[in-house]
Amino acid sequence: MKLAPAEQKTLMSLAREAIRLAVSGGAPDASWKNQITGGLKEQCAVFVSIYKENALRGSMGYALPVLPLWKAVGECAIYAAFRDPRFSPLIAEELDAVTLEITVVTAIKPVEQSADLSSGARGIMLKRGFRQAAMLPHVLKTGAWSTSNALARLSRQIGPIEEGDAERDMLKIFSAEVYRES
């Protein structure tokens, strides 16, 4: 799915506003709802990442298309800002210093051969039982991650293998559209 520039802008505004309201305890303003067009109403897997001085400050998402894109972005922005267990919650003083990035997953498919994993143009998703973790395509492209390192990291994020989990491991690859504030 390729979003129009106006849709990208709407999603960025929505994500930033969701975080701002969560920090300040303000009530949501529904005036932006008339900007929700067809593409933003589609159910999509999506991740919202927050960067501060080009360093990751939080990232959370839905690895499966469970909500309309506009709603998923709002929720994921709040989760990335306040619920990513790797980081302390974002505070009001940081809001102007962070950059938001939205990654819309465009195609998810099972890994059919090991060559599928070696392409830096795709993200990797590991699912074990009810837990899952993903590494976004543009993160893998940085060259800092080999396939084995990425899989080891995803496995650590999911947590220890519990009895019966090993036979339910599922590895998938995905493509994505990435939109970042400038």
C-alpha cells in the first residue's frame, strides 16, 4: 500500500497528537476524523518508532492487520512512547526533540527458503506460540545485522522457549512502506 502525501501527513499528525495528548492527559479532538480517507481505513499491520537524536527511543506495533490503519497508528504511537519495555516512558520535555517513523507492512508471507531471509529489502517476523517480534526492513538494511544475529535478537525479544513452543515457531518475511518526519 502506497499512501498519498496527504495520508502520510494525516498519520504523522495523528501519531504525534496521540502522544501529546497522552503526555498531557488531554482529551482527544475528533476534528481530524474528516481526513480519514479510504486507504487509512484499511486494516494494516503497522509499527511506530520514535527516535531521539537518531537513536531509537521506542518502537511498538501490530504485526498483523487487526485494526484500521489510522487507529493502529494512534495506539502504536502511545505504546512506543510509554510501553516499550526497553525504554523509560517519554516525558513532555522530550516531545519536540523526537522524530516519528511509521512503517506500514505491505506483504507478509512465510519463509520458503533461507534465501528469503538474506534480502535486506524485507523485514523478518518470528512468532512463537502467542508471542512475536519483528525486525523492520530498513533496520536490517543498515548492514549491522546478519540474518543469524537478527533471528537471535528476535528470539530474545520473544523470551525463553516454553514447552511446546518450539514446534510452533513460525518465521515470516514482509515488505513495508516507511514514512518518517522530516
